[in-house]
Amino acid sequence: MKIILVRPMFSGNVGSVCRLARNFSCTGVRLVNSSPLDWEVVNKFAVKAMHTADEITLHQSLAQAVADCTMVIGTTARTWGDRDRTMDLESFSLPHDPPQSADDTALVFGSEENGLTNDELALCHYLVTVPTSPEQPSMNLSHAVAVVSARFASLFSDINHDQGHFKTAKTRSRAKSGELEDLIQHLHCYLDDIRYLNPQNPEHIMKDIREVIFRAGLTSRQVRMVRGIISKSARMSGFTEKNKK
């Protein structure tokens, strides 16, 4: 699993997350638009996981950070969009065709101050909430990472203590997040060309389309097929495709 921290503010939290990544055999920590960090503090809190801190990668957007992942799990304290996509952490179960490897999964956490934005939540295939007391609903970032990482570690498989990695079943190859985002952008441009979208509020429909695509669990081959259909339809309709990736 990969841990993605969006706009983290405190060096101690980042260091603690590096240690947690080591605890649960996560394959990396990625930071998106991070505040300036004190790397001495990061290494201090990382304790024996300093090599994980040394391998942190920096990204300018969440889309970039999860582009190579096939399942993106966002964390939030609120219901967003389709209620079926937002569920209690303990109630969450893996889809019938989970990623081929736990390494293909991203666990996404927002900033200590404001969490994830609506645009960032839209990039997540599933959303989970951690049940807490209404008297103190918010959690420290590193504590939230610990709870969520432990849950997903147990969901994927038993930990092989000797090898330090997760055993996972062989499944079909799901499309990566970047491929799905390119498909959504391609479809958005086409629907805009044929004037299907409301120009005043195109995201009203695109939000539902995004959730349909996420639910479908498309493979890379299926993404290419759908994009081929869109391109063929555009040509037959006499439209010149714009902004196609």
C-alpha cells in the first residue's frame, strides 16, 4: 500500500507516518503540496524508518500522486456524493475484483486542518470514515493513518511475518487511476462537444459518470475500448476531439 498525505502541515506527523508505513509494510509515502518540513524532525519521529523518510516523493497534485494506483481510498469525516462510496471503515470490504497487489492501493489522507477538498475526494474510488466520539470527532493525522492502514492490511491478506509483505490473490488487472482520469476527461470533452452537459453546471452529470466508471472496475483494455468508441463516435458526428490525452 502507498500512503498519500495531502498538504501535511507538521513534520512530526510526517515522520510518524513513515514509521507506520514500516509497521504495515507499505511501499512508500507520497506528499502532495506539503508545507515546508523540518527533515531533522521527520527523521526523529520516523525512528527506525528513516530510509522510508529518505524515499518520500513529492507531488504537485493528488492526481499525479495516485496515477499509477488501481484502487484509491480516500478518508473523510463526511458523506460525499454517492452514499454507497462513503462507508464506515469497519464495514468496508474489498471489491470482488481487488487490485492484483496491495502495492497498487493508495490510502489518501487530507491535511490536519481541512482534510481533502471536494475535487480531491472526487479522485478517490472509495471513501471511508473512522467512527469516533462526537465529543472529540477529529483524530491526529498519524493516528488516523495507523487505524486505516491496520484495517486495510488485514483486509488484503495475512501478513507474512517472515517475508514482510502481503500475500494477495491473483485477479484481473484493473486500470490505473491515471487511465481512468484520462477516460473521464476524454468523455467530458465529447459530452461537452455534443452539448449533453449543462454549461452552467457540467459537473452535476460528470460527478455521476465518474462514480459509474469507478464502480465498473474497468481493466486497461476496457478503458482503451471505451475511449475508442468515444473517438469513433466523435469522428462519425463530425467533431474534432479537443484536449484528448
